[in-house]
Amino acid sequence: MDVLYFAWVRERIGVPKEKIDTVPATVMALVDELRSREARYEAAFADLSALRVAVDQELSDFDAPLDGAREVAFFPPMTGG
């Protein structure tokens, strides 16, 4: 599964995209897996209320299932203008 990071999430983690070999059951399980990797992931996912997530390019919740997902993207909330 591809995991994409945008804006300050990408800056904190240090890469725009990576491939994850495991397939966690939910987005939250993926976040927990990433947080356990190292401090830069913990910093990026410290405040989930400041993040949005999309699964296969559709806005989702952190409890969304990942069964069959090909892509998960994390990004800050977007503002209109």
C-alpha cells in the first residue's frame, strides 16, 4: 500500500511517499504502526484533530477499513479561499 504525506506532515516525516508492506485493518491501526517507527512519525501524528485522511482518494475517517486499499494519504485540513 502506498502512503502519501502532504504539507507539514511531509515536512515532519521527511518523505512525500512510501510503500508499506503490512496491511493494517484500519487507518488508525496504520497510524499506530507508523507512530511506533520513530520520533518523526510520532511528531507528525501527535494531534490527529489537525489531520485529514483519504483512502484511495476518498476522504475518510481514522476508523475506516483498509482491506483492499491501495493508497492512504495524510494531509492538514484544507481551507477555502
